Amino acid sequence: PSMSQFIIDEILQDGDLIALSRHKFGCRIIQRLLEKCPSEQVHDLIELLLAGFLLVSTHAYGQFVMQSLLQNIDEKQRILLVDLLEQHLTELALQAHGCAVICAALRYGDPVDRGILAEMVLEDGDRIAFMVDSRYGETFIINLLDVLEGASYHRLLALLEGNPKFEAVLQQRSYRGTCA
């Protein structure tokens, strides 16, 4: 991690972090920094990523940076990230790469945050329909099923009834359950 400081310094001094996060190879550099360096060392990078949250989250390569960030963030910045997710939920949900970021938040987030986010997603049936039909639809369904409970869980089942991706997920889950 200390050997990586020069990379962080270069990005902060001369680089455009948002552009780098949206670059085919640059996104991988940012992901590795987030994964390998202590949060204090990448704090300034994270602040800049949070400032460009929507631009990064809705990009083909940037989404991977946000997914990595969701898994490697300190508590204070996690709270800011969750606020941004909630604030921009509709924009993210209606864009394929944004759906992937929501899926990651539903999978890797704090349990309380995951529940709140899942309930927010559930508020709009059209949003759910779009997300289910996106490239990340099956992952989205699985993550929602894992988070929701009780009446919310049953509401999701009712909303998705008859959807081919949903039926495929249910078949896979019941098949896995019988083989376990």
C-alpha cells in the first residue's frame, strides 16, 4: 500500500479521476487502489468519486469502480454513498450500468441500508420491471429476494409473477435447494 502512494498522488495532482474511472484500464487501477490501500490512504480519491457519483455509476467501466467502492469504504463515507444511492435511485435504476451499482449495494451494503434501499426500489413497479429486464436482471432479483422479508417479499413475488427471468431464478433456487 505505501508503494502505491505515488499513483494516488499522481491521480490527485494531475489526473482526472472521473475520466480515469471511466477508462477501460484506468477503472482497474482505481479498483485495485480501493481494494489494497487503507481507507485513510485513498480517502481523497473516495471523496472525488463520491462527488462524481452519477457520472461514474452510470458508465460501462465506472460502474465497476463504484461496485468496488461499495465493498471497500469506511463508515463515514459509506453513509454518504448510501445517501447518494437513495438520492439518485431513479436515474440509476433506469440505466443498465446504474442497475449493476444498485445490485452491488443490495449485495454488499450494510444490512439496514440494504433493507432501506430494497424498500425504495420496491416502491415503483415500473422501475422494478425495467431493472428485471436489464442485463443484470437475474442478479437484481436474487439480491432483492435475499433482502426483502414478509409483506415486501410477497409484494415482489406478485410484481414479478410471469416474468421469464423471475421464473428462471425461482427454478434455479428450488433446484439448488433440492440438491443441497
